[in-house]
Amino acid sequence: MKKLFSKGNQQERLKFIGWIVGFVDGEGCFTISLHKNSTTSFGWQIMPEFILSQGEKSREVLETVKDFFKCGYISVNHRHDNHREDLYRYCVKSQADLRDKIIPFFQENALLTSKKNDFEIFSKVIDLMSKKEHLQLKGVEKIIGMIGEMNTKKKRQMILKSSETIR
């Protein structure tokens, strides 16, 4: 691993960066969840996450990505669903790490699939949150609208209506 990232091995580093981009294009997810939270001003907490998932046999690649970005954590999901092994998730939730490490990497090394659109929206939401706009009703409404534009499997319902929250 150290040899791969040495200054004298720039060509291998570029190949590895390309591998990360392709891996994230195939297996990654930029997601923003809304969690009901009565301690927040509007009753909802906005939770951005960058996630990569792999089966137990391929956990090592998640460790490699974690080592590369120098942030995040790996957890196990014991639900097998249609898999015969535990699923592992590499996850970055820290807004500082998302803003300072993950987003700049993918701005410099563009995704090629439809995840590019999700990433662009994700980046804008992180920027709004960095400016503390998520602490104002207009900012929350704007972010919810942006989340609705992301590629999701489920249609999102409108969460806020005027100043009341609905489900």
C-alpha cells in the first residue's frame, strides 16, 4: 500500500484513483436522510452520508478505501437479504470529512454514471449546511427539495408544509 502511494509511483496512484471512482460508480452511494428529531428546530435532522457496501469476502477493499481517504468507519450489517454473507459498509458521516476529503476528491475525479447527479446535489447540500442554512426553515425546505431530485428507489413525500411537519 505504501508503495502504491509513493511519489515515485504516480502512474499506479492514478490507476488506483480511477479504480476508486469506478468502484464508487458501481457500489457507492451519496445519500441524505431525514430523521425525525424533536431536539432540532423543525423536528427533522438532515444526515448526509457517503457509503460503500461489500460482502464479507470483499471487506478488505473497504479497508483500502478507508485508508485512502483517512476518515469514516466500517460496520457490519448482519441482514443477509439476498446475500449469503454479512454485508459491510464503509461510511463517512462527518460533515468536515465529507466537505474536506470526499467532495474534493470526486470534484477532481468525476464520476461517470448517474451517481454524478446525486454527487452534485449532495455537494450543494453539504455547502448549504456549511453555511448553516439548514438551521433556517427556508434552508430546510430547499434541502428537502434538492433531496427529492436525487436518484432514489422510493418517491419521497413532502416532509414540510408551511411551518408544520407532516409524514
